[in-house]
Amino acid sequence: MVNILNLESSTEVCSVALWSEGKLVAIMEDTEGMNHARLMASYIQEVMRKGNTDFKSLSAVAVSEGPGSYTGLRIGVSLAKGLCYAHQIPLIAVSPLQAMTDHIIASRKQLKLSDSENLIFCPMIDARRMEVYMAMYDHQNQEIESVGARIIEEDIFNELLENHTLVFFGNGSEKISTVVRHPKAVFIHGIKTSAQFMCKLSIKAYKNKQFADLAYFEPFYLKDFIAGISKKNRLMS
């Protein structure tokens, strides 16, 4: 039996899901803000209890690799690594952008999206101001533009929109829906990162033995973390 614990902490969502033998058996999730430090460890315990699974029965732990929140990613990766070290199981890294895309593609009928291969899926994570972390995927969830930080301007996607329908989603897409106006730009609102969206990608990675290096794996921050200088330190300098 393959049991994979999935941890998602790249955004304001704190989410833990257990996938066992082809189905989601338990999930705990908080969408109210950056509560990862307070909630994630207890969510892991509760999900394992709900799934009637002990840690010795885990096949692997999957964690959101980023990009996203520096603090959130550190918490998720630290917990994932600790579990993997303690139980000598592999670590799987999953892109939150590709995980959201996997969910959208699987939900195409409910979302009333066409089956056209002409669709390009554009998941976005908020990176503050008018900047987003994003990538682009085709109808088979294959990456066609690598993950990067982009500043959103009115004409940024005009060339692609001439020949393709672009489907935007994720918490970063909300702020550009009033900037990018085009009949071929489709916005799906309310889609947030979730550990349950990771499950199919993590089981696929497990079967293909696509594991992260447990000793050296670090979150994909994309941008360098810059700590603020406290007022006290500024006054003393």
C-alpha cells in the first residue's frame, strides 16, 4: 500500500493531505492567513489519525517546493525533511503552480473549459505589488514556460492571446483581472493552493522514483529573501 503525506505551505494556505491507494483519505486545511507555524504540525498528526495510518506506514512525504512565501516554505520543508529523516522514506518535491494546473485540467468540464489543445494554463502566486510568480502549461500539464517572477502590465500577454486562450488562476491572478482585458483571457476565481491538488503529481513522482535529495534539498524561493532592518538597529547604526 502506497501512503503519501502531502504538505502545502507556499501561500497563505496551510494544507495537509494523505493519499492512500489511489484516493484522498484525509485533509486538514486553513485559508485564513499565515498560520503554518501554529497549525501544520498538528494538522499532520490529525490527518494521520483520520487516515488511520501510522508514520511507519508512510511511503513518502511530498512537499510544495515553491515559489511562494519564504516563511511558509521553510516550515513545510523543515517538517517534511524531519519526517523523512526519522522514518527513512523519500522526499518528493511538487510545484504548487503545476499542482493547481493539474486540478484545473481535471475540472475542465465543471469549469466549462473547452477541450481544445489551444488552451494555455497560467497559474499565478501573488508576489506583492503587481508582481506574480507564474509558469505556463499545456493541456497535458507539460511546462511550456518555466517558473519566473513577472511584473504584470496591460499588454504583457498580447502576443500569446492572438493565437491562444489563456486560463489564469491562483491568488496572483486576482489582481491582474482588471489589467489584462482580452476576450481570450479567461479568469477562474477562488483557486488557491491545496495539498489535495498535489496528490496525483506526488504519486506519479513516487512511481517514477523522482525523489529530492534529502540532504541538500532547499525550497525554490525564486527571489532572495530580504529581511527588514529593525528601527532599533537603524538608530544604533
